[in-house]
Amino acid sequence: MKKYIIFLFLLFVATACGPEVTLEIDQDQTRIIHDNEIEMASIYVRIENKGQLPANDLSARFLIVDSNVQSALSGQDEIVFSDTDGNPEQFQLSGGSSFFFAEVFSLETDVTDEDLREGIIVEIYNAQGEILTEHTIEHVTQD
């Protein structure tokens, strides 16, 4: 009986320490490019899977947390990364690889770089709708 309990314990520990999906948003490559002249903002996000297992059926959304940016986006407080038909775009990420995506927004009113800085959060979800990672976008550059 004792051997059986020890075996189950070791099996539990070995399973818990196995390979896993480890997603991180690359803070240096993730940025907003703000073009005041044509009233557009482009968001570029790079995600890395530092684990060994693939991450399948991922999706992304942007939370707009700054009120000035919300006003510039017709009052929207979130935008889902979607395909041309408006459906959430799903993507996969193999173990040890990265994925890059971008979203472009028209701005209806003027916003400053300061409004955009830390005014948008990107969240990455799994197929069950659980947040796997999130990042407040801090890098804003002018185009």
C-alpha cells in the first residue's frame, strides 16, 4: 500500500513538472504606431511560446482603458482581433516559436501619444476563453 501511494505521488509530481505552454508578449516588439496626419493607430503585437507544447486556438482582444482613446474609437472599450468578416481570428503557436499580428484603427478624434501609452491592453485567450497572458502596451511611436 505504501508503495502504491508513493507511486501515485511521484506520478503526480512528474505530471505537474512536464512540458507546458508558456506564452509571453514581447514587450520590446509590441507597440502602437500613431499617425496623427491620417488619424490612424496601428498596433503590433509579438507573442512568444517559450514552452515546448503548441498553443492552439488562441485569440486576442484589445481592451481600451483610456477614455480619450475610447472616444477616438467611437466609444469602443474593446476590439477583438478579427478576420475580414469580423469573426475572431484564431491562431496557433508551436512550441519555441513566435507569432506576430497587427490591427489598424481609424481615430475619429485627436489623441496624444500619452493617451495611447498604457491606454490599450492586449489579452491572449485560449479556446475556453481563459486569459493566458496580457500586456499593457507602453511603446508608442510616431509615423
